[in-house]
Amino acid sequence: MNDVDAITIAFEEGSLTTLRIVIGLILLGVALDTRVEDFRAALRRPGSIAVAVIAQFLLLPGITFLLTLLLGLRGSLALGLILVACCPPGNVSNILTHRAGGDVALSVSMTAVGNVLSIGLMPLNFAFWGGLHPTGQELLRRIEVSPLNMLAEVGLVIGIPFVIGLAVVTCWPRVAAVGRRFVGPAAFLGLTAIIVVGVANNWDVFVAYIGLVLIAVFLHDALALALGYGIGKAARLPVPSVKATTFEVGIRNAGLGLLLVFTYFDGLGGMALVAAWWGIWDIIAGLAVAAVWKRRSAPEPEVLAV
């Protein structure tokens, strides 16, 4: 078996363009579900928003860094986990919050603020934590990734779709109402299709190395969800708000991470495997947590006296 740091995942240029479009559509879906009022609402609830921001952009990358050290991961696997941890949330977090009976308005506000902040913070976070990692820093030096180039890419796939979506919401709310029903689901179906096709085209690599990825992604995802829940409880937020912070911190836009892996890291094996599997497992774990919460919050059936 070859070193996971030495392999690359095949991904055609046309597929990369398609992935870029799909990620843009995901962010367009986030924007179509956002209103300018959501940012005003965020200003009225600065404490709750600050809790999510601190957890997403400070605590989660740091905890991820420590996890990679504890697991003794190879450089590409460690960088993959760090990259995913630095990604913003997507609107899947809003859907899961709704399914769990959480504070959807707060979730939407957190997602909007998180995506805007991630344009600048994501490249800086990744450069900082990846550059500190004992096995990852050598790969970063070899590939010579520029944080400014990554900033431009993140700004392109997040900033432009987000601005367009907000403009549609503001100027044509009826169009936005129709669009939000189709754009987000279609984009996630497209992302799923891209991941499935990519795995099929690289099946031998996937089978050979997935064992290295399964445990790392499982632990990382569990830590992210636990961090969101724990910081919400520590801040003494109401239960619906705790559910929102759980999914805002635990659900990451791994598709964006996958795009960056193929754009700047030439499909580096461990990074690509982590981002692809995270995109699948993250949704499975999120749905499971939401189902448990929904079951616990369901009203008790009435017992009729005979």
C-alpha cells in the first residue's frame, strides 16, 4: 500500500468546474433563505451569535488540531480534517435545526454571519493551524498554497452567490421564495452525485485507504457536534438555541473543502478522502441527532379514560 500522502485522486477539469458551480449554488441557496433582517436580528442577539462564531472559527479548528496530534495522522489526513473544520456551515444546518425543533431563525442568522466571516477567516485559519502541524506543514511548503489565492477562491464561490442571492431576496422576494425550494436541494443532489462518481472512478484508492479515514472522521464529527452542544449549554442558551448551535458548529460545508482540495492541492489523497467521506457522514450523523431530539420533544399521546 502506498503512502496516503503520496497519492492523488483523479478529477477532470470539467468535473472541477461542475463542482465549483454546485458549491456556488449551495451558497446561493443559503442566501435565498436569508434576509437583511436576519443580520439585524443577529445584531439584536450578539451573545448567541458570538457563541457560534467563537466555536466555529476558534475552538473547532484548535480542537481538530489536537485530535490530529492525538491520532498521529499523516499530513494529508490531518490537513483534510483541519480544512473541513475551517469550512463554514451550509443550509443543511438550518434544515436539521428545523427537524430537531430548534430555533430556525437563530440558525439562519448564524449561517448567514458564519458564511460572510468565513470569506476572510477560513483561509487564515487553515494557514495558521495547517502551518503549525508537524506533518502537515511540510506538505503545505511543498505545495506552496497562498492564503491570498485561497481567499480569492472562497470569495468567488461564497461572496458572489451570496450577494446575488441577497439581491434576489430584496428585489424579487417571490422569485426567491420559489428558488429556495429548488436551488438548495438540487445543489446537494449535485454534490452527492459528484462525490459518488468521484468515489466510483477511484474505487481502488477509496477501498485501500478508507479505513484510515473512518475513525478520524467519526471522532471529528462527534467532537464538532458535541462542541456546538456544549458551548450552547455553557452559555445557558434556551434548548431550541442549543439545538441551533449544535448543528451550526457540527455541520460543515465539506463540498467547499473538496473544491479547495482539487483546486490547490491537486487532489491530495488523504485530504480528498476526508472531505468526501465527511460530506456523507456529516449528514447521516446530523439526521440521527435531529431524529433523537425530535422523538424526545414529541408530545406524549393522550390516554383516553374508559
